[in-house]
Amino acid sequence: MDIKKKIVNILVLGETGVGKSTFINSFLNHTTYSSLEEATKHKLLYFIPPRFTFLNDELKPTEIKIGSSPNEIDTPGVSSTQYPVSYLFEIDDKDIVLRIIDTPGIGDTRGMQYDERNTENLLTFIGELDYLNCICVLLKPNNSRLNVLFNYCIRHILLRLDKKIRTNIVFLFTNARSSFYTPGDTFTPLQTMLDKVKRNEDEDKIPLDSRNIFCVDNESFRYLAAKSQGISFSQNDRDLYSSSWDRSATTYKRFINYINSLPDIPMKGILSVNESRRIIGRLAKPAVELMILQEKALITLENHKRKLDEVRDNLTDLRKMLYIPVIKYAVGKKSTYSSTTQTMNAGLEFALLPPFVTVKLGYKYSKDVRDEEYVKAVETVVQDPKIRSLLDDETKTRKVVKQQLEAVAELAEAYKQEARTILEAAANFTNFLKENAILFGTDPLESYMKSLVEEEEASDEDAKLIEKLKDLLVRYQVKRDYTYNVTPEHVQEHMKRILGLKHSGDSLKFFYEKKYIFNDQTLAIKS
């Protein structure tokens, strides 16, 4: 794969059963081979393992099933694709690589909550792209009544993205041979649906004309799959599939040229609902972790200050107390088996000397196992030999102790102020999600803080910490409950504030700027 080529990002949407997976496999073969005859002479190409039932002239069924994938299931009425997955197509005669993002189908028979979850997942996925070039909506022709769920999800997706993406939407009709390679009866209800997606009267309509409508039939891929499994076809059938291949191949070339002409639509650094979701997704959990770290550090500072004060007149004991307490947080893991997912590895270290907080972060992509992290604390000490040497002169002892106590108090106040700033940001983040997420449920930050309180109560080791965590939870709840009408502008403002914090900002920047790793599946294409 030529990493110097520009990546063109294409998001594929469609109802369950419209044939997104077949489209991707068909597109792969059409952009690899010049004709159906050439394709039959080579090994079947596919990104997504094909599976379907073939009926012969006597209506005898044969199950065609090639390969397997943990991200695909074949339960009727259930979206076969479970999570967004991206595929890279390198086009040799063009200076581009196409990244086609396959998504779960809309209209899952398991219930609306699955569609809402799937929509949130795909919004999270594309939110990590630097830009998006195209949304490709797959439809079947001669569908005079579009699914209500499809209408609902498409509207929610578009309303959460930058409005500029509206001009980069294309409509691709599958199984179009039956409608003479036209949208057929689907055209009119589609026009009606697009009119309703407008946010206001001044906003431009989503274009729907011959330039951004593409009609193909992917039956030739099924022919190739069946043939690879030993199914024989008559000459008439071969001619029919060959004609279908040629017609679709011409359309796919036009499809590539059109998409390549579209401008990049930024997904990051813009005032959109989805960009705000991305910011919150990056910063919310580490922000809470930092607040808790600060509470623990304050306890350490208070204890250290009290002990310094107690031994200020005892030179021997004072020498023992002249150290900097450091609380390190190691990350433990517990693994649960799941479908394809992306997980995060994080490590936090909090100290009383610069850089104060350092964060180690990495992403792990797993198809079978989900790693859930939890933080465990380890306390160590760092001694300062410069301050220890000052105590060799007893006349300077009082001044040294006074300076140490003042420094501890000043640092404690700085931590408290940063904690208040982070708390306000967290409350705003939660309310934004509550007001704009398709599927919100319980407050995740509140649940996270409650779980930490319960863990501390179960250990019954530090009553002071338990009280501080409970107080932090109450302060968060009050702030959250009295925060309203949070906009993307507010999210950006709070983001800038917490990223600019003296002691905590650099660690939060690490989370915010960390590169998202896409698990692209690749295959070189000969055009």
C-alpha cells in the first residue's frame, strides 16, 4: 500500500439487507478485473466473507458460504456487520487510496436500541477521521416507502455533522437491473425524505440528480462466488451476468471519478455536534481520573504538611520528612470476550514536582477480546538533597520549614482551582451528551465516580479519601444539574480551558491529541 497516496474516505450507509457487504465485495472485483471473464480465471476476491443461498432451475437450494469473520453474523433480519470496519482500495491508475467504511445496517429487527447504538458507534468512528469525502447511501430501486428507521437514523447522522457534508452525499442503487438501472419508485420518497432533513429554510437541499446517483447490480459477484463453489451456469446465464458486470463496471468508474472530485470535509476542529462528541469522548474519563488524583494528592499534601509542622523543632525527625510524595498509578486489566472493538491503555502518574502529571496512552484493536482498564495506586517518595543540605545550618531550619509549608499550601490551592475547572468542564460535557446523543442512558461519569467510591468503601482503608470522593461526586451532581443548553461552542471553550491548565493540561492534551488507529483491511488493486 502506497502511504504517499491520498486517502479518500467513504462512509457507506443503508438498511439491513440492502447489500452493503456485497457491494463492497463487488466493487473490489470490478476495480480489479477488466471483465467478468477475467475474474473467473482468478481466485475470488472478497473483503467480507460471502454467504447466501443459491437456487438452481429446479429450486434446489445450495448454501454458498466462503470464509468467516468475527464481525459478521448471518441471523435473518439482523445486521450482518456488527461494528464499523474500514477497507482500503488502492487504485493504481489514480493517485488515491479509497477507504470504504462498512457500517451496521439500519433497521435491526432486534429493536430500536440496536439502531441507536450502531448509529452512535459509526458517529464515534468517523469522528476520529481527519476528514470525510463522501457519504454513500445504498438503496434498492422500486421501494415506494422508505423505512421509518432509515429515515430517522439518516437524519440523526446528518444533523450531527458539519452541514458541508450535505453536498458530498451520493446515492447508490443496488439490484438495479430490475429497474433498468434507474432508481425506479424509490426516487420520489427519497426526495421527500431529503427535504425533511433540512435544519432551516435557508439551508441548501441535499442534491439528488444524475451526478450523484449511481445504479449498479452486484449479481455478478454472486455468480463468481457460486461458480467458485462448483455451481455451473448456462451460456445464457453467463451472457446475462457478463452484461450486468459491464454495465456496473462503467458506473463504478464514474463513481470513483465523482468521489475523487469532492472536497475534503473536516471532521475535527469544527463546531459540530459530532466533533463535540469526539472531544468529550477523549477527555471526559481522564478528566474525572485527574480530579480523583487531585483529591488524593490533596490528602497527601495535608498529611505531609501536618507532619512537617509536628516535627519542625526536631531536626532529626525533620530530616526524615524532607521528601516529595509521589503517587503513581499503574493500570491493571481485565479481559472480556466481545466482538470487534477498539480499547485504550492508559497510565497516569501524579507528582508534586514538574511535570506534575504524565500520561502514557496507547490504543489496542482487538477482534475477540475487550480489555477493561482499572487504576491502582502505588505511593513512593522522592528526596530533594538540596533542601536537606540547608538543614546542616540550624539557623536556616525555621525558614526552610516555612518555605516548605507555604509551597505545599500554594500547590494545594492550585490543585483545588484546577479541580474546579475540570469539574465544570465535566458537567458541561455530560449535559451536551444528554442533550445531543441519540442514545444516552445513565450518566457515565457519575457511574464511574460512584463505582470508585464503592471500591474505596469496600476496602475501608482511607475514611478521609472516601469523604473527599463523596464530596466530589455531590459537587459534580450539583454542577451538572444546574447546567443547561450546552452548545458546541461551550464544549470548545471548556476544552481549551482544561487543556491550558498548568498542572493537568499536558496530560489531557495527550489524550486529546492521541492518534486513533484504524484497523484498515487492505488489498492492492490493479485497475
